[in-house]
Amino acid sequence: MPTSAALLIAADSPLREDVTALLDEHLRDMYATSPPESVHALDAGALTGDGIVFVTARAADGTLLGCGALKDVAPGHGELKSMRTSAAARGRGIASAVLEHLTGLAAERGHRRLSLETGAEDYFAAARRLYARHGFTACPPFGDYRDDPNSVFLTRAL
């Protein structure tokens, strides 16, 4: 797990050049692994919308290591969006650190529940394991989502 001295997680703009490149890579991977109708990832522009807090994880030298977002779904209910770690930073605990940061933000914002959608394909197995380690369990579709054999819906109480 990275130390706080080596890792800065803070609100950031998804429109920064390095962030946009990471988000574009994320979207390319989503479309390469899931049918288009099952891709629910947001592009950089959509991540600037109302009710969304976008954060990045950066090394002390400013290198982008990962990102994630918290979206308000309903009063007391938040959703994780656009969780992504750069290829060079995988396996270093960046995703866990971003997830813990966003979970704290959700609690600060008064959310009592935090949910997410991820893929059902093998490509997403590591993500599902990450969320399970952090207390997320299967749930029915929430918000505007509908049943989809390519989606896994997870939630946890805060």
C-alpha cells in the first residue's frame, strides 16, 4: 500500500491532458471487452457534471497513477465511477487507496450506501476482487441501470 507521503489523492479535473489520456484508455478497454450497450463508463466531459466529484492519485512528482469518481445517485446513495489505475502503477495499492478516499468522501457527503457497476467478463475479475475485499456485495441494478448479463452490480452500506 502506498504511503500518504508518496501518494496524493485529491479533487482534480478529468480534462487535464494526462487524465484524459487515462480515461480514453479506460473507455477503449471497456469497448474492447463489453458490448457497446453494456459500457457504462463516462468520458472526461461527462465526469465534469453536477453531482460528480473526480479525484486523481498522483506520485509526489505529479505522475498520474490512477483516478476515480463519486457520483450522487439519490439522496444518501453514491456511485463509484471511472476507477482506473495506470498500467505502470498496477499492483501497488493505488486502486485501494482511491477507493478508500472515495468511500470517505461519500460518507462526508452524507451517503449511507455506495454502489457501482462493473463488468461480468473475466477481464473485470480483479476489479470484482478489489471491491469484495472492501466489503461490496452483489445487489440488483440501481439508479438508471437495468438487468444486463454483462454487468455486475455491487453495493455496501457506509
